[in-house]
Amino acid sequence: MAKPDILYVDGHAFSWRRLCELRRRQMQAWAKAEAPQPALFELKVDYRPRTEWTADGRYRQPSLLDRK
């Protein structure tokens, strides 16, 4: 048995494919309307070990004294 294309909500029939297409168009229109936000400062790459990216990681695995 094939999957039905019709979705019934509160007695109204909707085409699932049509709903997906409308949602896709809605998201594309939103993405076009959304202006990119520039950075307030220069972005830099964090070269620290991954465990030191957060304060919790630096607390749990301190490596300050390991460096020379």
C-alpha cells in the first residue's frame, strides 16, 4: 500500500507535497530577506586544545603549568 499524499487536519484535506513545497519557498524567502550581520571585531582562530575552549574544560583539565 502506497503512502497517502493527503493529510487531514480538523476535517480539511491538505496535500503533503504541497505543504512541503510551500514551506521550502517560505524558508527561501526568509533567507533572502535576512540580512547578514557583520562581525563587530576581527574573528580569530582558537588554537587551544578542545578541552580548553570552555571555562569548564579549563577548570577540569588545567594545562597552564604544562606549557613552557
